[in-house]
Amino acid sequence: MVHPVEEVIAAEKEAEKILKKAEERKAEIIDKAKHETLAILGERQKKMDAEQEAIIRKKSDELERKKEKIRADGQGKVAQIERLAQGNMVKAIESLLKEFEKQLD
């Protein structure tokens, strides 16, 4: 016959085993949750980085187009000023020649 004290000791040992397994399972669940959380955060960070990069690329392209438009407009204005200056130069030379001819007469 099994003594009641032995039954209690056996039950306590069984309870300790159950608690130990429960603690191990709890630790596994927590560890798994941490890894899954880190993986989710990593994926979200990659997505945010890609979105941010797309926004930066879009803005950079817009700025490049604006810069090219300003440059083209400036080159057009420079060409126009050069044409006007060339026309004025011809007029100035003609005027000087007329003045010189007047002095020679």
C-alpha cells in the first residue's frame, strides 16, 4: 500500500513537472511572439523606406524638370538678348560710320 505522504510527494513532483513544462511553453510562446513582432516591424520598415524613397525620387524628378525648364527659359532669354545686342551693334556701327562720313565731308 502506498503511503499518503508518498502520494503527496509524487503529486508535488508531477505538479512541478507540469509547471516546468508550462513555463517552458510560455517562454517559447513569448520568444515566438518577439520574433514575429520583429519580422512584422522589419517588413513595415522596408515598406515605409520604399515609400519614402519613392516620394524623394518623385520630388527629385519634379525639381529636375523645373531646373531644366528654368535653364531652357534662361537660354531662350540669353539668345533673345544676344539677338537684340547684335541688332544694336549693327545700328551702333552704322551710326558711327555715318558720323565718321559726316566728319569727312
